[in-house]
Amino acid sequence: PLNWNSLGIPDFVAMANKAIGEFNSLVNQVQKNSSIVDKVVQTIATAKTVVEPPMPKQDQGEIMDLQEFYEFMERTRMETVDELLR
């Protein structure tokens, strides 16, 4: 092991510089990954997983029954999830 008391001070400095460079590279990778994770979290946080169903047209006047409502909600939820997975 090299230290300041050895005669290989240039080798010690070179190894320290190499270790600092590797650490700097690791810090950059962590910062990049952190940025990517933050963007994904923001996308998920702002996603609308529940959408208000369309209102019936004035001339039709009928509202969705429970099965239609469930299918609408499930379809829009799956579309949102699919978008988030891309």
C-alpha cells in the first residue's frame, strides 16, 4: 500500500487521481439516474387515472348503466397505464 511516506509519491498521486475520476463518474451516473427517476415520478404523479365519464347528449338523455360505467373506467385506466409504461 502506498502512502505519503513511501518513495512512490507519484504512483500514490496517480492512483488517487484515478480513484477521484472513478468517483466523479459514479456521481455523474447517480445524478443522471436521479433525473430520470424524478421525471418518471412526475409523470406518474400528474397522470389522470380517473376520468369523468362523458355526459349524455341532450337528445339521448340516457346515462351509462353500471356495466358501461365500469367498462369505461377500466378502459381509460388501462389506457393511462399503457401510456405510462411507454
